[in-house]
Amino acid sequence: MSISMQPGQRAEAASSVMVPGYEVKLLLSPSATLGGDGKPSAALASAFGLGSAQSIGVEYFDTSSLDLNAKGWDVRFRKKADKSNFEISYKKRYPIVNGNINAALEQARQEGFTSADDNYEAEIDWNYSKQTLSISTEKKKSASGYSGTALPAESKALGMAVDEIPGKLDNWSATGWGKKTLSASRAHGPVAVSKYAGVFNGLETDVEIWPIRSSSGTGTETIVEVSFKTDDAAEAAAERDKLIAFLQGKGWLTPQDSLKTQLILERC
């Protein structure tokens, strides 16, 4: 897949559009990369120099008919075992067609996301076959009294998410639409995520394991994702090619796009 915005163009882009970073995300075959205990195999851990797991409790809030998601918005609530805060993120997604990142950035600018928004971050999520522009902001609330990955009761977590809702989401379709829609939402999840930090070709690289309810609702489908971030478009493209080749050589790559958020919203 080609991308239309080259590194040299970043500084030349109109000052009103956001400057994105890049996150490459690829799926791994669970049967080829996990041991019988559901943790990274010795070969996977050795290949990326993985340390011990960081445990994370994650859930999303949306209506049963996914009204927020239908407008491109996702509201995520999570607790990392080694942190003392809950993290609430509000993310707006724009599909990137034929690698035209500039078009997505321009659409976002027209809808109010500009370089002046220093409380929002823009990122190109680069999967196996598609790219998505994600623009997000994160709020933190004290998790005093909660240990590990424990999340608050659904009503309490939802109340926090509603209280912290950013203005852009609240007034997205109409004044107060976001707060009204989020208030009518429910929790999708939780999911107990295991995150392992490692390195690939000098870049910090993460491996995440997401056990998600299966489509039948009677079991679990495990999603294994490897990812890295960079602010440079050329580096993202080059290292993505190297990572794909490496994973293919090991027989570890699942040639599909990561849809874990959508699966949680639809199944949980």
C-alpha cells in the first residue's frame, strides 16, 4: 500500500491540519505464537525480547445499537494494573481511502480537528491492508480504592465517562448529542488484556493478547497483535515491510486487519 504524504511534506502541510504519528499493527497467529498457557511462546518472547506482562482491564461504552461507533466515535475505559488512575479515551476515526492521508486530515480539519487542538493527538493506524486516521483525547480519574485491573461498577464508570466528555463529541451531530448518547450507553466488555513490551529492529514494539468473546458467545477468540509507533512516515513504511517479512518467515503472520474494538462492541 502506498501512502500519499511523504516525510518532506509534513512541514509543508497546511498549518490548520493535524500532524499525525504512525502506529503499525499486525495480527499474529495465536496457535503459532502462544503456549498452552495462553502466554507468548519462548520463540516469540525471544524474537522480540519480551519482558513480563502488563495487565490491563478494558471496556468500551456505546449504546446497544452502537450509535457512537456509527458516527466514528469510540469511548474506551481502562485500568492498568501498575497505574493509580482510570484512563478514559475518546477517539474519532476517519477511513483512509487508497492511502490518501491528506484527504482524511482535511476532512478532519473541516470537522473541527486542527493543529490548534493540542489536547488531541492524530495517529495513522496502519494495519495489514488498510489505514485509519484516529484522533483521540484522554482523561484520567483517580482509581483510589481499586487494585490491579479492577474497574468500577458499570454505572459509576459510565458516569465518569459522561462527566469528562469532550466538547467535540458532545456537540458532534447536534448540541448535547454526545452526552445524551453516551448516557444511554452500556459497557461492552470488560476484556483482560496482557501487554508485553519488546523491541524489533531498534524500535519499541508491543505484543498484546486480547481474549474476546467468540461470535457464538460460548467461548473465547484470542487476538494477538504486534505493534510499534513512530512519528516518521518513511520509517513506518520501511519497518512495516521488514516486520511483515520477518513474521512471514516465522510463519506467525495472520494476513488480516485488526478489528478488536469492533469485535468487543459487537460481541460483548
